[in-house]
Amino acid sequence: MHARFHSIIALTVASVATVAASRGAGQGARPAAPVPRLSCQYADRARDALGRAELPGHFTVAITRDTGAVETECVAAVFDSGGSVVYREGAFAAAVDSATGWDVDGDGTPELVLRRDTGGGNHCCPVFTVITLGRPARRLLEYNWAGAAWFERNDRGAVTLWSWEGGFFGPDGTMAGRIFAQRVYRVSAGTLADATPDHCERIIAESRFPSDPADSARLRVLATSRRALDSLAYLAADIQGRMLQFIFCRRFNEALAVANTWWPATDRRRMIPEFSEMVTRAYPEYAAALHGWR
């Protein structure tokens, strides 16, 4: 699991387009009009694809470069049929996402999906901006993601947003072995509704997890020294990532069972309540279910 997590985390704003396209393949027919492959990559100008393209509803999208501040040099703009600007925003990087043209919120109107890096090149702050191409065009929502995220569309045309979330520091308190798990959302009326439990059979089936609980004996080093090195950090993060995934799936007993099976018995009294507090601080909706975890 850790290899998958960390390869996903390393994706740049540009490469997420490839993930989104591959995940969306076979998930329903593509839009009738080709998705414009426009992008501005400040850190890798050789990969730029600046320009303008027509969108459904007689709108136009443009990805251009402004020589102003570095943090806002890549500009995404949308124009109506009369040439008036209906949206304009600068970022460190910007691109048209492959979900453009899909009916993201199911209201019968297609959307433009933009990917922007608002972190000034620190790879901290990628954002999806979804703009509905109706009358009038307007920003439907923005979603900040920490790991990687992409839109999928099934054979019935229903669109979901898949995202690696959590991003907690590793069990040794460092960036090594950061803890992620998947969440799935539906878009409705400009808001995101958690649909993760509906997709958990697929998520769990596709995830990888160490098969030998005896390996957890190596975590005694972590339990006694609070330091994790190399594969040990990733093994610890895999266990807690598995716990987090079951929590996102609202399968709380299974999450606790992972801890009681895999984590060293001598350290569970410390780890389990600390982990519960860390999760509920970021996701208070799970506080009641995790209350009293030991």
C-alpha cells in the first residue's frame, strides 16, 4: 500500500490529468466534443499547452501566461459567447481537466473542470474548480485535495469525485509514511456529499495490505523508540492507513480490529486513542463512533 500512496502523493497538477483519464476510461462515453488539452505549467514550460478552446454552451476557455507574480502567472479564464469574462483566476499552474464536458452534478448541464496549483510551487495546494456552463455560467464548487483526486463517470452518466484524504504525519511524527485513505463524493447542488461507503467493496478489493501479521513485530522498535526508519515507517503507515480506510467506510469495528491484530499489544493503549483523536480532530463527524476507543 505504501508504494501506491507515495507514488500518488508525488503526482503534480499536470500528471493528475493522466490518472483522471485512465480512471475515467470505461466509465461511460466520453463527451461528444474533444476535451481541450490546455495547460500552463510554471515549473515545466516545455509541457505548456497554452491557448483557447470552445466549450459546450458557446463558452470559451483560455489558459494563458501572465508575466506578473509567479504565484498567479498561469491564468485560466472563461468567456461567454459575447466575449465577456465570466471567470478568471491566476495560479502557479493551471489546466483543463479531462472531466470537462461531463454533467458533474447531474442537473443536465455540462461543467468545465479546472485544476490549479495555488501553493506557489510548494505542491501543497492543488484545487479543482468546477464551473457550470449554464445560463449564467458560475463557479459551482472548489475542492482542495491533499493526495490525489480525479472524477469518474459510470455507464449511467453519474459522476463521482475520488480523493486520497487524511495526509496525517506518519506514526513517528514525520513526513515519512504519511497516512492516506480514499473517500468518494457525489456533487449535488454545489456541495459534496460523502458516498464512500457505497464504493468500499471496490476500494478494499483494490487496496494492498501486508499479508503476514508477524511483520508487525518489527513495530516494537517504533513503540519503544518513537522512531521509524525506511520500510518500518511505511509498514506503520500502512496499518494506520488501513484503519483510516475502514473509518471512511464507516466500518468502525473492522478499523479497530486492524489495530488489535497488527499493532504491537504493548503499544496499543497509546496508539489507538492517539489515532482516534487525530482522526476526529480532522473529521469530527466520526467523533461519536470513535469515542472511547482503547
